[in-house]
Amino acid sequence: AAVLSKSGPMALLAEMKRASPSKGDIAPHTDAAQQGLTYALAGACTISVLTEPSWFKGSLDDLARVRAALVAGGLGEEVCVLRKDFIVDEYQLLEARAHGADTALLIVAALSAA
């Protein structure tokens, strides 16, 4: 515990997730914008937004709405937005940026060697 307190505050990433393949529906009617802003106001420095529609019930619109809510709340420069999806093509990174993401999660096992 002493080591943690000496190293400064821990960064917190919070995830906006409506469902998962293993748990099914978690919060299917959650307002992504409100949830993301709530997380940021509670101290999260990164908001992870699942954009995969079939298994996780997310969307690129969720990503854009989270970014817009952070900007409207004065946190647009302070809080990072991460796109979480099965990224397999460079185009998806461009989509992420166009919808307000600062970063994206890449799953190495899903990527080709090329």
C-alpha cells in the first residue's frame, strides 16, 4: 500500500458496456453519453466505449455521443476516449478518430502478420 501511495494517483479507465457474450445483457438501455460523462466526473481519465453491435450492443454513435458529452461538460481535453472493438482493418481506426476516439484497443490475436 505504501508503494501505491508514493507513486501518485492511479489512472482510472471506465468502460461503457451494454452486453457481453458471456454475461448477455448487462445494461442494454444505458445512455452512453450520460454514462461516459458520469464516469469522467467521478475521476476516470479514459472512457472505453464498446462499438461492436452484435455481441456488445455498442455503436460508433455511442462513441461520438460520449465524446460530445465530454466536450459539452468541459472535459473534452482532459478525458481520453477509447474505441473497443474487434479492429482488423486500418479503416476502423479512421472511423474511430472520425467519431471522436483518441485511441483504440488492438487485440494482437485478431491481427494478421502483414
